[in-house]
Amino acid sequence: MAALAPTSLSKHPLSSESPKIFGSSVQSGEIQPTQFRFWTSFRRSYTNLRLRLQCKSNTGVRLKASAEPPALTRGDKQESIVEMESGRDLFNKMKNRFLSFKSHKYMANSEHYQALSKGQAPKFMVIACADSRVCPSNILGFEPGEAFTVRNVANMVPTFESGPSETNAALEFAVNSLEVENILIVGHSCCGGIRALMSMQDDADSSFIRSWVIVGKKAKLSTKATASNLDFDRQCTHCEKESINNSLLNLLTYPWIEEKVKKGLLSLHGGYYDFVDCTFEKWTLDYKGSITDGNNRVIVKDRSFWC
């Protein structure tokens, strides 16, 4: 039951103005005893009524008449309690999963995890989407220590000239410090970031998402040019793959990446995960073919389809 609101009075008896109560006036700066007793009695009766109503409540939820703001109804409190219980349930599940991991994986491979505590030497750097449906370790079976992973909206790589970001900071560490041998960019079906890019108007208001997905503008323009006859959903699918290739080219704008690719010390790969039918497409950038072409487009090799 929602809290009862007190009967409305034109002015509080202690106001500096002169309201009328039962036809009597309160002079400015004075309080008539009868009117003061009426107001005190009214407030006492109202508080007692609220307490009696609350004591009769059969919901099992205790309300404190004077400690909570009137706007907080019992329904609000019940929803809050449900939310807290739901949060506890989620973390209980998380706790059980962690303890299962500790028991069945960590303890069973304790030597491996102790070795990882001394350092890492992954062969792969994976750049994947932050989408909750696309976990590269889950999809591709990477074990701890095998892949240095960074995830962002729509698995994009900005150009070297774009300036600092968490993605190129991770690239610098993975390539120059960890000396990974492969960079794999993993895109996926039904990507919200690509849909935002394809829906974006040139005169749209600035936002964090717009400022980020603009990295894939060339992929959008290429898609509009080559797939304009397709419906919007299929254009998005086309752009999801085109954006991966755009990011592969952007990787070559980093001098220390191109140098290692040129020397054969580093390979650049694209991957596309379709979680609608659970298939995976993989390809590798043909560096010589791409730079020889001169048209700033990706030439690929070793394409394979896993299904």
C-alpha cells in the first residue's frame, strides 16, 4: 500500500504569512495556542494512523514511517530486494564456476599455471569484438598463455596516425615485447557495432560509439559501392567482413608491424565467426600482393572454411 499523504493545508502554521484555520487568523510572528494544539494533534494522529496501517501489512516487508522519504513505496522496496537477490544469485553462480575451474583445471594443471606466473609467451594476438556472444577463447579453444587478447566494439584497428588508444597500446606490447608471431582479427555475424556504422549519418551528433566506429568508414563506403543492390542486413554482413580487411590494412600503417611482416616474422590473419550456423572462415593477408597492387586493398591467401 502506498504511503498516505497528509491532508493539504494552505500554509504551515509557522509560516510568516497569515493563513486561515477554521476562520481564525495567525498574526505574523505569533502562534495562537488553539491552532498550534490543532496542528500538533493532527500530526500525531496522522503518524499513528500510518503506523497502524503498516503493522497490518501482510507482505512481510517492514517499513519505517519516519526514516524513509514518502516517495519510496513498498513496491519500490520489493523490486529493490528482488534485484539484490538476483545479484547475489549471479555471483553465487560465478563463485561456483570459479571453484569448479580451480578444482578441475587449475589444480589438475598446477605446474602449467605456476609456469605462467613467471611470464607469458603467446604465439597469437587476437583482436575480437566486445560482444558478449563472441568469446575467442571459447570459440577457438585458446588455453591460458596461448593468446594475448584485446576486445573492442566491432573488433576494429585504428590507423597509426589516429593516435593513442587501448588497441594500439596492446598492439605495441604484443608485437614489440611479447613478440607474437600472429595477429588474428576476429569479426562475427550480427555485429551491433557494424550495424551502427552502416546506419550512421554523416551529420549525426557526436558520441563515443560514433567516434569509434568511424574507424571503419572505408569499409562502409566500399560496401555501399559494391553491395548497394543488397538489403540492409546483407549489406551489414558484407561490411562485417570488409571491416576486418580494412583493419588488416590499418595494421600495416604501424612501422614496426609492417617491418616484421615484411621480414616474415609476423603474419596477419582475418577470421569471421557466424554464430547463426556456427561456421568459421579464416584467411591470411598476402603482404607482397597487397602492397604490389598499389590500390590499398587486401589480397588474401590460405582461405579456409570451417564447418
